[in-house]
Amino acid sequence: MRLKRWLPPLVAGFGGLGAVAALNRSLRDGSDLPQNHLGGVQRRWTWRGHEIFATEAGSGPLVVLVHGIYAGASSYEYRHLFPLLARTHRVVAFDFLGCGLSDKPNIAYDPELFVEQIVDAFAEFGSEPLTLVGSSLGAAYAIRAAVRASDVVKQLVTMCPTGLVGVLDGPPTPPQQAITALVRSPLAGEAFFNALSSKASIGWFLRTQTYGEKARVTPEIVENYYAVTHQPGARYVPAYFVGGGLNCNVARDLPFVAAPVLVLWGERASGINPVKNAGAYLELARHGTLQVLKSSGLVPHEEEPEAVAQAIAAAMPVAA
């Protein structure tokens, strides 16, 4: 009798799980896989047993590009800047482990992992003096990597960096840790992440929090971000991002960067990281300069790539 009493809710429960799994699978299958928008030559890089997407183009002084976490793919974030720099420089871009077109293992991601990957990239792609370019949270990791590899990094460019003045600089709170655990869970986590990364929510975030001009957020851009976030395993890095586990306070690092630091910022950057935050970086940097781009938000290399490429080239210590 007890079995008969519990059988209907059990069947309903398993049916509900099956429906959630089917929905998750349909969302994955319904998105076009992200593409390599950079061109260039794709390089094979196996890092700690995982395949990392990396690509290279051009010749001349070396420039290494480090993408931001929220965009999650060098192959899309740098699609405009990469070919411009490659006209006069040797340019290398790579994905962080767990991001973009690279392997996406379900591991405990933390800032140290990504900092070590940047430093290892220098040995992988060339130990000659180089310019290191990072955006957003990737810029915070680049700052720390520049301290550890001061003999290699001769110029550091940070685009709308984070890690200071209350932006992503504190340890994870218990509620944030709970969110990380939820997003990493097999069925509920994927369903929760799918709700967070719907096309509507991605479009809203890009228009109101990322770009300086809403009209620049085309359906094609939303589709590409959607494709990046709906690959199998793509939620693991964001799980730590939204849970505060990737925060990187660079106040202890920036004063020890020996290289000149160029800070690029969009004047129309939103309240989550406004241009007024740039002053804190200039105060800490030993040799820091600021260039503000009038028509950009938090992705000046996306909205004003020509101006960004010219600023990087002009600041490089090695003649192109």
C-alpha cells in the first residue's frame, strides 16, 4: 500500500526531472556553436591536460590579449581589435580554461588559476618583451601576471579593469557560495543558468550595462553571446563569477607593476564600473596614464577598436 501511495509523486518527480533535462538539452542544441571570429592561425596549446583555444596573426612586437570573464571568449571579444593590431604586430589571443572555444571541465576555478595560465602563455608563445592587454576582470588577472613576469611584460594595457573601489574585490559570501553550488549542480543548475543567460537577459545586460550606445547591440551580437554561454559546461566559470569566487583585488599588485600602465576607459561606462574609477588605478600604478574614449562603454575595444589599437601602438615601448 505504501508503494502505491508513493508511486504517483515519484513518477511525477522523475517526469519533471526528465522535462527539465529535455528543456536544457533543447536550449543547448538550439544555439549555434560559437565560431572563431579572429581569423589568423589557430595554435594548438595543451595546458594542464586541457585543450586551449589560441590564435595568432601578424609579425613584429608581441601583443598578448586577455579577455574578460563575462564575455567568456577571446574569439569574439577581440574580433575587431585583433586584426587591427596584427597589421603591425604579432598578436596572440587565447581563451581562459573553461571559456569560449576551450575545454570546460567542472573544476574549482579561482583567480590564481587564470593568473598562472597567463604567465604560462608567455612561455608558450614567446618570452620576448611583450605588451599585455586585458579587459575587465581579465585585466585584473593581467595586472597580477605582469608583476610575476616583470622581465617579460614591458607594457600593460588595462581596459575598464576591475578589482578596486568596491568592484569585485571582496571574498565570496555564504549566499554567493550557495549560488555557485546551485549553478554547478547537474539539472537545476543548468536550468537556473539558462534563465540567467536567456537572450532577453543578455540583450538587456549588453544594452544597459556594457555598451555605451544601445543601438550597437545588434541581434547578431546577442546571438553570439548566447552561443558562447549555452555550450555544454559553459556555466562552470560563470558559477564562480556570480558567486564571487573569481574576485581579484589588485591593490596589492598594481604598485609593483614595473612596466608602464595604460588605462583605457569608455566615457559612457555604466554605474557598475564608471570611468571615475580610473583615478584609483592611476594613483596605485607606478607609471600610469589614462585615455578616455568618448563613444564607448565597458568594451571600448568593441565600440572604438581603431582608437584602442592606435592607443596601444602609441604606448608600446618597442617601435613597430
